[in-house]
Amino acid sequence: MSGNVVPLHKNPGPEPDPPAESASVTTLSVVPDPPPAPPVPLWVRSGHAIRRVVTHERTREAGRSAVRHSMYVVGGTRIVARRAWDGRTGSRYERMLRAAEVAGNYEVAQEWEERLQRFRDARHRRRMDLLHSPVDAAKGLAVGTGVGIGGLVALGVVMAINNGDVADTLTPLNATIEFIALLIRIVQIVWGPALTIGPFLALLALWSVGRKQQAAPNWALPATVRSGEGEPITPSIVVKALRDLGVPALRNAIKEMGDAGAAMLGPIRIAGCGVEVDVTLPSGVSTVEVQQRRRKLAENLTRHEHEVFITIPQAARTVRLWVADSGALDEPIGPSPLVTDETMTADYAKGKAPWGQDLRGDAAALSLFQRHLLVTGLSNQGKTAALRALALWLALDRSVQFWIADLKGIGDWAMFDGIASVLIEGPSDDHVIQATEMVEDAVEEMNRRIEARRNDPTIVFSPLIVTVDEAQLAFMCPVIGDDKRPYGGSKATSRYFMAVRKIHNQGRAVDVLMWQGTQDPTDQNLPKLVREGAHTRASLVLGTESQARMALGDKAVDGGAAPHLLRQGLDKGTLVIASDGITIPAGQASITVRTHFIDDEAAVEIAARAKALRNGVTTLKAVDHGEERDALADVATVIGDATRLRTTEVLKRLHALDSKVYGNQWTNDRLKRLLEEHGEEPKKSHGVMVVHRDHVLRALTNRDNNGSASATG
């Protein structure tokens, strides 16, 4: 059998050259090398090198180590000196005596006073004995020397008799003299090195004492010892934090009390996601001095400022500290029971609305029975959500009526359509006017109920909750009515102001209640008489202490309420509440609550359950938008013969054309969307947004060709 052999490996020999006619010519362009970068100056390189060395972790650790061991010596010296002073004087007894007096334990104070007196008597006797000691010492030395020499001579006589050698009589005495000379020679040899080594041994001893007591700054201690975030709160840590607070009288008092400084502290109790302790301040220290140093106290406790709360209980000269576990306040508190429990119902008279959790982690519930309500804070911090959560719970009581004016007008209260008898939504002056008229109608209803109560004292009325969200718009409204009275303002002629005041004065008796939500309070947008008329006052984060006093009152702020110390954007939904409708710890004027957040979807579901409990409510949309207008045609009208106009000028002309239709809700974005709906949009000309007349006419043509109609109201 034969066959062809097929090679499986490529022939490694050279490949034949291609034919000459198929050869191609390649042109290479020689690109010169880029010029070398200029050399970095020596001083720049040296600076970078020094910076790297200085900021290196090893360098920083070496610096911390040097400071740490140096401070061990300094701290050890201070500790040894203090111990020596305590041993020679009665300062220890005096500190214990003062500590017992601060704690109010006068029996222990009397015992320490007796011990101090005994110590002073013993010290006096020792000092009196020193007057006679030199003479007694001289006599004792003379007698001892004579007895010693006599004993040595007697020993020598015995040795001489025994040995038959008279010279042995002085042998013991000579031996003693030689031994003393040897000791002197040893001292002479050791004395020089001892003088050299002695100070180092003393420093080593002081260093050892300081190291054992960790007598160095916290930042210089080793990482395994250094106080870190979340360190447990102990009496010694609290006392040290108070000592370093920067109050001289407090620092001196604690130093005098020494280790007994913890006698200022009550029991440290676990309170929710933190601990709580009462501190009885020594005489001469004001509670205000501690309150004003909240940040420094928090940092001394290795906490952030928002994790420490200082309140003033009923006990005199006492502050109550609540210290959160590190990071605990940044954790969410979970959903509202309104969301998780679909069987929940409400009771206006006897129930309490589940609003959130207090700092202890306990459920915080608010009674709404016959209490006017004010919720304030900075913009976008959860004011509407907090106010709406209460209304959603109360809506589950079918007997409660709602009249609502949402002067923000972006649908936050839209789910109350079918629950509220009146629902106003919008930020324009027309909406404010209608909201004012709604509150005035509530005043008339209140008067009607009062008159009916006079005729029949047993009559019971359905609760009426009159809610105005973004009430600052009502107080700041510049419109003047046909009767020459302004709708806004804080004078007796102001319609909104006077209507709210009347409800505050008499509405509670007949269950006509005023709920208001407002932002960034001032005397202009939240008058004093109105804010003080609310029984329940709650505040989210605010900018200043003066605003906190406007929101909650002087008593609450003086008692420790501090919404101005909350973190804007980080403490959304955290309220400081002053009200008798919520359980507040004894002696405090306010309580801090982290409210449950109910989003729009969950709010709609809760509102649906509330509607199912009712027989059906026809919601009156109070604002009449009037005649519908063709917005695109109006844009073409206001442009006129101009080739193009700035968008701001177009909006100004639209407002002049019909201020009711083209009010504050018309913005550049809305104008842009209008044109984009018909295939056009504003363009920039020299960096400014403009509307071209040709584009608007083309948009009208496109709309007419598509058979669509664009209208607005």
C-alpha cells in the first residue's frame, strides 16, 4: 500500500519574494521626538519629598509616640506630686467632704469631717514632738555610742582572756572601725555613678506611673488604647468630659473632688439607643454654661453634636444628658404603624396618633383632642410629611371633618380628595384668598356651634380640622380686598390673621381646630400671637436660636429644646415638640421625636382605607380657574411683531395679559414644555434664552395640522 506523504509542519525555509509587479511602495513619515519636559526645580522636588516624609504614617506615629512618652513623664510627675501632697496634707479628706456635700449626703460629710479633724490632731502632735526631737536624738546618739563602744571593749576583754593575749582587747573595736571604713569606700565608689543614673531611674519611675494611668492626650495614645467613636459612656468619661468643658468653676470643683467627682452623677441608665444620666453641678456653675457648650461636651464624650442632648429637669442645678450610641441616630426607625397595620383605626377623643419614636426608642404618640397645632422648620425638611401623617391617622375616624388648603400646590395633599370637604391646592394669591375665606368660614361655623351650645349644653359636634400648609404665604399675601382690608399681615385689619386668632381663642371649646404648617419662621410670616395660640408646637431643623424660640417658646428653649442644633438635610423628620399631648419626661419642657415617613404611595393607600369608612364626601375645589385660555396662541399674541423675545419678557407679558391664569406657577420650564409639546423649544441667543416668533407660529401650524388643542387654566 502506498500513498502520498503530506507534511504536517510548515517549511521553515524562506518564503519566496513577491512578484515585482505586485510590490507596493510605503512612504514613512519621520515624526521627531517631542522636546523633553523642563526639569522640575530642586526646591519643588525637595518640598514634595519633605511633605511626603512629614505626612507619612510612620512619621505621624513617631511624633505621637514621642509626645505620648514625654507626657507619661509629665503626667507621672503630676500624679506622684499629688499623691505626696495628699499624704502630707488633709486635701484628700477635704475633697471627700466636698463630694459628699455636693451629693447631699451630709452623714458621710460629717464622717469625713471627723476623720479630717483626727488627721489634723495627729499631725499637730507630730509637729510638737519635733521641738524635743533634736535633744532626744543627741542624747540617744551619745548613749548608743557609749554603749556600743563599751560592748565592743567587753567583747575584746573576753577574747583576750580566752586567747591569753592582751592585744585582743581592741580587736572587735578595730574590726568595727575597718567595716565602717569599707562602707565609706563603697559609698565613694558608687556615689558618682548613682548621681548620674539616679535622675534617669527617677524619670523611669515617673514614666511608669504615667504609663499605667495613661496620662497623655487621647490622640497620642496607642490605637489599642485610644478612645474611639462609640466608646461606652462610664462615670469617669462623663466626669472627664465635664472637667474639660472649659468652665473654670466646674474644672476646679472636679479637681478638688478628685476621684470622687463621679459623686456629681446619678445612675447611668440605658435609654433607647443611648444612655441617660443626671449631673448635679457644683455651686457656682450654671446649667446654661453647660448647655452652651453642647458641641464641646459631645466631642469630649467622643460623640457628634447631634448625638448629645442636654435638658434641664426639675431638680435645681442639674442637667440631664442623653448620649446616643455612636451612629444610632442615623439609622432609620422603620415604617409607620399606619402602613404596616391595615386594621388600625383612630379615635379623636381618646386615641393618640403614632407619630414616631423618641430618643429612648419608645413609640411617640400624640393626642390631637382639642389641640391647635403648629409645625414649622426650614424648607424641605419633612414638615408636610409630619403634618400629613397626623391627618392620615385622624382620617381613620369617620366623624372628623377636614378643610385643607395646600398653598404649595404640588399634590402633597391630593389623596384627601374624597375625604376633605374643602381642598385648595396652589401657591397663587387667588389660592391664598380662597384659603383665607375658608378659615373665615370656619370662624362662622365656630360661632354657629357656640350659639347652638348656648341653647343646648349637651350637644356634641363633629371635629373640624382646618389645615393650612405653607401658611407663611397667607401671612405674607400683599392683596387687599374690596373692603380695603389686607388678606395677609399681622395687624388687626388682616383677614387671615384675625380669622386664625378667633379660632385659637374659642375654637377648641366646640372642636374647631387650626392646624398650620409654615417654614423658616419670622415675626412677619408667623406672628407672635398666632404661634403662641397653638397647644402643640413642633419644630424641625431651624437656622437660629431666635427662630427656635419663635417656634417652641422661651420656656422650651431654656429647658433644652434645640431644633436649631439639628442637622439640615440629615435630620429630616426629626421634630422637637412642646405639648401636653405627648408624654414628656418629668421636669422637661420638650421632647425630640424621629417621625415615621409615609411616602405618597402609602399615603394614598391609607387615604383609601379612610374613604372606605365614610359614606362618601364631595370635595369642594375652592379655586375657580375661570375661562380657559389657549396658551400657545397667547404666546404668539404677546410676542406680536417682534422677531424674538427673552423668555422672561414673554412670561411678564403673559402675566400682564391674564394674571390669574399666568401667575406664579408659570415659569421658564413650563413655557419650554409648552413649546416642546409642539415640536419647538426656546433657543439661546448670546447666552440668553429667547422665544422666536417663527418657532411659535410653526408650533401653532403643527398643532392645527395635527388637530390638537392646547388649553390651560
